[in-house]
Amino acid sequence: MANHLLSVLIWLPIIGGALVLALGDRPAAARWSALGVALLTLVLSVGLVTGFDYAAPGLQFVEAHAWIPAYDIHYNLGADGIAVALILLTTIVTPLALIGAWESIQKRVNQYVAAFLILEGVTVGIFAATDAILFYVFFEAMLIPMFLIIGIWGGPRRIYAAMKFFLYTFLGSVLMLVALIYLYLKGGSFQLADLYALPLSAKEQTWIFFAFAIAFAVKVPMFPVHTWLPDAHVEAPTAGSVILAAIALKIGGYGFLRFNLPITPDAGHEWAWLIIALSLIAVIYVGLVALVQDDMKKLVAYSSVAHMGFVTLGSFIAFTLVRDYGSVDAARLGLQGAMVQMISHGFVSGAMFSCIGVLYDRMHTRRIADYGGVANVMPWFATFSMLFFMANAGLPGTSGFVGEFMIILASFQKHPVIAVLAATTLITAAAYTLWLYRRVFFGEVANAHVAELKDINAREVLVLGVFAAGTLLFGLWPKPLTDLMEPSIAHLATQIATSKL
């Protein structure tokens, strides 16, 4: 199975989702079957770690099969440390999302859980594909289950939110397809390794850079194409928000690392200032926008935009560090920080949306003003929530601190002004996070509805406990994660340091 492990991780949940659909209107059977498939996928994904050569920077678990050979389109898979980390995040979060929303959905349950399984499979495909067209197919395919999750099981404005999500992402990806076709016409290959080696003029790199950048900026999402995310989060069911925040947003960051940085290194260097500026706007301005929200989901959604701004900041500050100053170690630190931030955000944001789901399942409202004094009646829940809220604010000892600190430290070595501006997130994130926690959890019990709340049950403890374990593990001991990714990060730093001109 080791030779086909990536294919198994892609197609097991997709086929499992199809089988769950065939169960028809049998909610209990659908839930347990979907959970069984997701847990089996998780167990098998452990093989990516146990069979991984930590010293090798190249792709491992490689599969290569002809698909449309006339156009050099192949079913080619492979994973380096970066891809393995994101695949594991996907296989961990998916069963947690299913368990967390075990009883919240009562209509079309088999279709609901099947959508999550199919979404898991195509997401693993995105991270494992080494053929650009195969990547594009999976990239587009993941829109369908997420569109259905929001549009069918979402809130009152679900159709608007689903359409906005679909149109933003689809229109951005059309530009990516145009860029891929141009690269094929120039080099005769869709294989990523060939695209990395393809010589491109400065003008060609610029056009291709922006075509890719727009597609992935929408996914991250970066300012100013971030406006679809708050609407999608507010209207999505809890499990949809968990997957959207913890996994789907990482596709944008991964796309920058896989396509923009190595394929267009010179354009990346030339336009790094723009991405850095937009990232700082996301970190500072969008963080301030989060302060004025009265809906818990919307506040955390804007928080996600701010935190993902660190991912793009760390990715592109590396260009200036390695090209302008020859500081390879600082560039590697920035890239490592970007990846650690993505993994950390997966755990922390997934946990925060799960916490909001716990409250919504009990009171069916997300308005902050409807709560108050929750810690008096739900002390265990308040304890878990405090950990995740502090991690969101960047508390040392949690994963939320590590990635941001690495990026700020890398920036400070040559760009102290950028580092200081980025560090303002420690103030704004603490402000909106503590403001939210104080109003929801502290003080006297606000009303009779809050007084009737019951503390979290065993199922909810399991979900929040796993999120807490990941948040603390990578906050106190990030070495296993950084060791996994270091050879791939070092190779990426070498790629962006090498001009194609």
C-alpha cells in the first residue's frame, strides 16, 4: 500500500462518500459510516509520517500514471514535508468536524456527511498533486461539496453566501487555468518539476505571477478579496465553518508556496512589496474590523483573515531577505513561520468555530449580546475556550504564538518597521479576543437561557480535547513539525533565490 498511499487517502473518502449517499435516509447509519471512513483515512495517513524520510527534500510516496498523454497530463502524486503536514491536518480535522456536528444536522444527513468525505478526498488531492492540471481539477472539485454544505445546510442567507463563495473562487481559478495553458504552450508540460525549470522572461513571469496570485489570494483570503469569507462563515453550519477555516484557507497559502514562489521567482521578488503591504493591511486593518463585530462567527472570520495575513507575509518577506540581503537563514525562518502559522491556525480556528457551535447548538444564536456569564454554568467549556482564545491572541506556550513569532523574528532582521507593524497583531488580537471572551463568559449570568445551559458532554470534550492537544503540542514543542518541513523549506528557499532571467 505504501506505493499507493496517497491514492488511497484521496479515493477512500471519495468512494466512502459515494457509498454513504447510497444509504439513503438512514441518519444513524450515515453518521457512523462516514465517521468510520474518516477515522480509517486518519489511521492510514499516519503512514505518511512513519514512512517519511526526514532528510530528503524531494517528493516521496510518488505515483505516476498516464491520464491524457497527448497533452502530457498525468495522474502524478507526491508529497514533501509541506504537503504531508497539510494532509495530516486534513485527516485530523475532518473526523473532528463530523463528531462535533453529530446531532446538529437532521435533514439529508447522508448527503451532508458524504459531502464532507468527498471534500476531504479532493483536498488531499490538492496537496498531493504534482501535475498542474490534476491540481486544478481537485482545486475546482472542492468547490462543489463546500458550495452544497453552505447552500443547503446553511443559515437564512445561505444562497447568497454560497454563490459569493463560488463566484469569487471560480473566477480567480480561471486566471490560474489561463496561466497553466500558457506555460504548457511554452514548455510542453504540465508537470510541476518542469514548470519550475522552465525559463521565463520578466514580462512573462509578471503576468503569470498575478494570474496565480489572484487565484490563491481569494483562497487565503487576502485583503481586499476577503469579503466572501465572513458571509460564508456566518451562514455555514458549524462543521462547514470548521473545515473552511482549518483546511480550505490553507489551499491558498499552499498555492503560493507551490506555484508563485518557485515558478515566478523574479516576479515574486519584484512584487513582494505589494503582497507584504496587503498582508500588513490584513493583519492591522482587518484585525480592527474584528473589534466592532457583534456576531461571534463574523468576529472569528475576520480574525482568520488577519492571522492568514501572516502566512503571506512570511512567504514573501523571504524574497527580500534572500534576494536583497543574501540572508538565506532568515528567509527559511520566514517560510517555516508561514507553514507553522498555517498548521496552528488550522487547530486554533477549527477549535474556535467548534466552541461557537457548542453555544449555538444550545441557544441558536451567535449574537454576543445574547450571552454573558457562561463560565458560571459551563466551567469546563469555559476552560477549553480560554485556551483557544488565548492561542488566537498569540499567547506564548500555544501554537498561535510560534508561527507569528518566527515571521516577526525573520522580518526584524532586515525590516524592523515591517516587524513592528506585524507585531501590532499582538495588541489587536488580544483586544478583540479578550473582548469577546469577557462578554460571553465572564460576569453574572445574563438571562434565563444562559442559566439553563449544560456543560459540554463527552463527545464535545473529545473534539475540543484533540484541538487542545494540537494547540499545546505545537506551542510547547514545535520541533516535530519544523523537522518534518525543514528540508522542503530549505529547497524552496533555494528556488526563490535562483533567478530565471
